[in-house]
Amino acid sequence: MTLSLKPMTTTSFVTEVVNVDLSQPVDAATASALRAAINQHSILVFRGQTIDNDQHVAFSRNFGDLEIHTVKQYLLPDYPEIIALANRGENGTTPIDNGGAYWHTDISYKAKPPMGSLLYSLEVPPEGGDTLYADMYAAYDALSDAMKENLEGLRAVHGYEARFSRMGEGGKRPKLSAEQLAEVPEVTHPIVRTHPESGRKALYVNEGFTLGVEGLPLDEGRDLLDALNAHATQPQFIYAHHWRAGDLVFWDNRATMHCATDYDTRYARTMHRTTIQGDIPV
Ligand code: SIN
């Protein structure tokens, strides 16, 4: 099948896939065309979808095994592959107003961080609650040659605990348990990673989970990370996705970071995310 693609940005960053119905199984040729598309575009948008949890999981599995998130209170009871980002909770999950409201790349704090995520919107507020995405290839390309050289070989430290306790849920969020902490020891990843499929270089740091730079004093490392995060979140690198119910957005975590935005929490916002396992960044 030939994909029908409709660019959503003036660069190749985001494209809508117009002719795939995610409620139906996709054949091998379509899955491979979608894989090529995500490697080329970083963000694929599918609109007007009506899928159930089985279909969401089945579609996601075309791209790899699925990650089960460390924080089990957000996972749908019968679908541990799905994290419910639902401000009213769902089937007993803990309500979460705006869990991803800071720049991050999903689960970058694991030794093998996910290659991609697929976020499906069931209920959205009439305004607000957009998700911002940063193009980390473009951010890398725009660095000066001196900065690119400076970053060569540098590794950043990524961790989850500090972010998890800072996010809070109004201060009510419990600390990570000893068992959860054992799942997420701090790890290091190259600050510039080479995408394993496209071969392109992308910045791989994020405000959410990157804590310091290996071998640099804490302040110096933090200053460098702050400068890189400020650079990568300039408007020219950002796409803002305004959600409609029935959108599914598939993003490449190896070349993007994202940030949820505020909305009026009198309205329901219910999103389901699956996350595809990835490999060790190089
Ligand atoms: C996420 O951070 O994965 C979810 C973003 C959102 O809720 O908009």
C-alpha cells in the first residue's frame, strides 16, 4: 500500500498519514512503509480514528515490543501496555492532570529508552492541552560547529526519581517505592545520538530527566544542559499539536522531545499511550 502523506510543517518534521485505518490490522508492507515514514518525519499524525485498547496495542506492536511503565498506578488494569493520562482517572487508575508538562523524551532514564510512543486521544478539552514537540535533528543541525565539536563524546546523566517527586499531583504523590527505584537507576547517554535507522545526528537531552554531564562539575553540566534545552525549544524547532478526539500521534523518541501544556481541568482530558521499546543510544 502507498501511504498518503500530508505535511503538517514546512520541514519534514510532522506529517499526517491520511489513508490508514488503525482499527484494522496493517499488513507487513504498510507497517514497513510506516516505519520508513517515522524515520523520515519523526512525527506521524492519524486523525479521525476510533480504536479500542486491543487495536491500539496491536497497531503499536508493528513497531516493536511494548514498554510497561514503572509507575503501575497509571496503567490500565487489563492493559499494562497502556498508560492512561486521564485527569479523572480511568478504571481505577490514578488521575493525572498534566503528567508530561515539562520538556522530556519518554523514559530516557532507562539504559534502553523507547524508540517511539503512540498517544491516542479519547477526550480533549475545548481549548488548551496541546502537546508541543521539538525537532532534535534540526536543533542539532543548527548548533555552531564549535558547539558540535564540544559535545562530541560527552554523556549526560538521566534519572527519573527527582522528576517524579517534583511533579507531585499537588504534593500528594507518593515517593517511588524501593522496587520502582531499583527499576530506574541513573544511566548515561550520549548528548548527541546517531539515529540507528536514519543515520542522522540528534540532540538527546531533556529538561525532564537529564540531571548532569558525566565528568563535569554539577553546575557546569547543568549550565550546558540548560543552554541546550533553551536552544532546542526555540519556536523554529517546535510543532504544537492541537488535539481532536480520535487523533493518534506516533512520535520518534530518538529524534524529538515533547511537553504537554495546560488546560482548564474542569474539562476531561483522557489520553492513552503505548510506548515501543528501543535500543541503547550511540
Ligand atoms: C506524554 O508526555 O507522553 C503525554 C503528553 C500529553 O499528555 O500531552
